[in-house]
Amino acid sequence: MRWSPTMRPLVLYDGDCGFCRRWVARWQARTGGHVRFLPATPPLRWLFGVRRGEARRAMQLIEPSGASFQGAEAAFRMLRFSPRRGTRWGARVGLLPGVRTVARGVYRLIASHRPMAGRVDRLLFGRGDVGPPEYRLVRWLFLRLLGGTFLIAFTSLGRQVLGLYGSRGISPVKEWVGSERLRELGPERFHLIPSVFWLGASDEALVRGCRAGQLLSLALMFNLAPRPAAALLWGLYLSYVSAGLEFLSFQWDVLLLEMGLLGALTAPSGLRPGPGRDAPSALEVALFRALLFRLYLGSGLSKLQSGDPTWRELTACCHYYETAPLPTRGGWYAHHLPLRAQKLSTAATLAMETAVPFLTFAPRRPRQLAFTLFSLLQASIMATGNYGFFNVQSLVLGLWLLDDEALSRVLPLVPAEPPRPRPLWRTLLEGAAALPLLVLGAGELLARFGLPRKSPEALERLRQWARPLRSVNSYGLFSVMTVRRPEISIEGSDDGEQWREYVFRYKVSRPEQAPRQVAPHQPRLDWQMWFAALGSPPNWLLSLLVRLLEGSPEVLALFAENPFPEHPPRYVRAVLYDYQMTDLATRRRTGAWWKRKELGLYIPPVALGPGARSHRGPLLEWSADA
């Protein structure tokens, strides 16, 4: 009997096999009713000339033309009738000569061990996973939380922007973009430093930029024109990071730029699109998961490849809580845990950052496990250290390990209508935009292993062009653990004899001052003071001393208190101390959280030079009198 061309393709399967029924349910969802599935009953086997043994060994496909196929080839040919373009392309790849040969062997192996395959299937996918995963709700929630992260970032920066970058700040942006060094670069400077502040970097412009960032963040949070809002947020934050030098050079700043760029790529179009008519493509989902993979694996590899003995000996956490840039009370108490607990937490951190990232590309159940483990890791980091909005954005990025079915179990969110097919032109356009990101991301990971030894010239040109956009970055926190805690204390004096300390808002300072929970706020001066204590005095620290001698109100606002409220001091200096956490008994007896020991002068006493007011002479001079 010849199968009529007007009828749908027919798949016959073993109806007594639970594993087979589960996969038939998945294929039904993926083919969208374009293929008919029936158990291989005796009448049907007789009708189409299929022997009983063949029906039990492999699925049978009868196409409308009358051609029949079985096994892996039948599965791939059946998926060619799917309305999903990605599924059809995947089916064509499966029918390529070499791939088809491998697929046949895998199919026969699974078919001969179906009870075990069924158990593995339930372990990897769960009992309810039959339909193709959807990510419209994941995208909807991600963009809302991405807007919230940008709101935190711009609000935090707005509180410090004049003290850091204003005309009387530590590193004035206006002076930087107008410097002779940049003018010598010619038009290339606009590519190397992509920033709107080339148009003007006045104090008012810096403040307005932060306020604009807050408004755009709210627009993204409330799903108002999400695509242009995400694109503008990315461009505006890039403007600050490009011109911000040391104070905007943290890993969470470039991570936020990567997330913002991908958010603009995947955001639905329209003024109020809701969850969007188009579903995120498989390529978009892969980009987010690849970023998550690079973030965690990069951090783990940097620790293993650094050769730092504290990671090899599993003692890193014995020092971490005490030497973290801005510790918390939770970190203070964690520092007093037994050595066994410290080694266990160090081993767990390495496992989280080297083994668990590979679950990013695994089936549903392992991915959900990775989401849980990553969330626990970020929660523990939040409790023991202040890392700005890094933990928030890492949690937000982890949403892409889930799918809509997982979200719908905890959130009452259901799209009003099914997704419409994605236009081919948009798929091609997004593929063209995503390909460089994938290539650069893969190149960044391979570079950690020294591969390839010489990059292709085209890849190097792409890398050089993309570097100023901070589109693909390397990540690796605490690859070398600091085992001591040097801290800089800035002091001022009117006579060179009596010195008064400038107390920071958040940095470790007075021994009786309890560690504070600061995050998700990012106090950038306090953070950079921690880095400065690990080496020689950076230029920005000398600029900070100048501003204190001038009595700049914007810079003084970065401190907890001004010890010279009536007039600026005549001299300032920087003293280096070694800090250690007190033990529990000392804490109960004295109330002190820290004990400190003076190590000596970090910067000897300085005063304003004779030409400081006019900027025609040296700004600072070393004071022999003090």
C-alpha cells in the first residue's frame, strides 16, 4: 500500500516502552502536529509491512511519499517536518554522512538498554520535561532584574561621581579627555575611549548622566521600550567606564557591560512588549550561558594556574575573610571557624568554579542543580564580603540556567499567547551580531590554556577593535590570596606635630569600628585604598592628598568625617598599618574588632607647593618641617 502524499508523516513506536513514550511526547511537541505518532500495533505493522522485531528495536517513519526509514535516520528525517527552524537545521546536521553513522551507533546502544536509558533520562530531564524549553519568561524576568542592577550601579556612582570625577574631584574626567596625551592620538581617541563625555564633561554633565541612567533603568524595570533602554544603558555605562580609569575598572563593571549588551540583543521590540511575541533564539540563550560559563570557570582556572600555595594547600579561606577588601561581620565570625571548615570551604569554592560550570550546557536537571549551587556560592560571598553589585548580577545572570517551566513553578507568570515564528531576517541579523561575541569568548577561554600559540590575524584585528567596547572580558577574582592586611591611614596636621585621621566611610579604619554591610553599594575610593596598600603609591592617591589640602568639599564627602571642618590642614601624610582580626575573647572583653600595628610612613608629610593655586608650579612638596 502506498502512503498518500496528502497525509502527514507517520511514526510507529513501541507503545509498551515508557522511555519511548516520553521521547514521542517530546517529538510531538517539537513537530507541532505536523507528524502523526501511533503505537506499532499488529494491524498497523501488517498494513505497512513492518516486522514485530523491527518495531521493537527501532522507531519507524513512513513519509507521505511512501518511503520508510527506521532508527536514528527516521528520527532526524521526522524532525525535518518541525515548524521550528532551529530544529530543522539540527535535523539536517544529523543526516550528514559522518554524523549519521555515529547517530546510528548511539541509537542502537540506547535501544538495547532502554530501562537504564529511562532512568538516566529521568535523572537528567525530570519526569515532566516533554516539550521544548521556552525562555520568554526567563528573558522577561532577566531584563527586569538587569534594569534593577543598572539602577543600583548608577545610584551608587551618582553618590560619588563628583568626588571621583568632578572638576574638584580626584581624577577629573574633563582634564583627562582634554589632555595633550589624548589629543595626540587624533580621531583614534574616540574609538579607544568611547564616551559621551567627549561632548562635555562638566560637573552637571556627570550628574545628569547618572540621573539619565537611573531613568533608563526604571524604564527597563517596568518593561518600557526594553530594547532601546538596554542599548542606551550599555552605551551610557560604557561612557563612564571608558573615562573612569582606576575607579571604574572592577570586574563587575565590565560584567555589567557584557550583560547589558546581550540584554539589548535579546530584548523584545515594541513600547510595551510584555514577554515578547518572539521567543529568545537558541543562539541568544547560548550567549548568556557562555558568559556564565566564562565567569565561573575563568575564576576557577585563574586560581589553579596562579600557583598560589594557599589554593593548592586549601588554606585560602583561612586568610580570605580577614583580608577581604571590605569585610562584613559575617566574614569576621567566619574567620574564627575551625581549620577543617576553612579547608572544606576552600575546596568547595574550587569545585564550584572548576567543575560545576560545565553543567551550564547540560540538560535541565543538572542545569537546575548548577543554578542552586551558584546561588548558594553567591549568597555565602554576600554574607562574608562586600563586592558591590557583583553578587546581584551573578544571581541575575544565573537565571538563564532555568527555563519557563521551572520559573512558572514559583512565579505566577504565564505568557498570554504562544510565541510566533521568528522571521528569517532577524535570525540572520542576530547571528551576525552574536558570532563575533562567541568567537571572542571562545578565544578568551583558549588563551588561558595557551591556545592557539599564534592567533589568526583576523581574530587579532577583531580583538583589538572590540577591546575598547568591553564586549568580552576575562574574569578571575582572588587568583592570588593576600595573607596580610596592610591598610593606609590618611592624616592631616596644622603644625606637623599633632595629626588627625581622616576616617573612611566603609574601609577598615578604627579598631573598634565594626565591619559594615555595604553591598550592593560600591564605595570606589574605599576599594581602591585596599589595592593601593598592596603596592607603591599610585598617582590618584597623590591627587587625593592635593584635594584634601585644598579642602575640596566633593572629595571630603567621600569620607565619614572631616577632622578639619574650619580650614584645610597644612600637611597631610599616609601611614601604613597591619590589621588583624581580634579573637572572640578579645572582642568580648574590649569591644575591638581589629588590632593594628604601625608599619611606618606610606607617604611622608606633604604640603601644597607654591604654584598649586595657579597650577603653574608643583602641586605638592615634601615637608622637611613635618
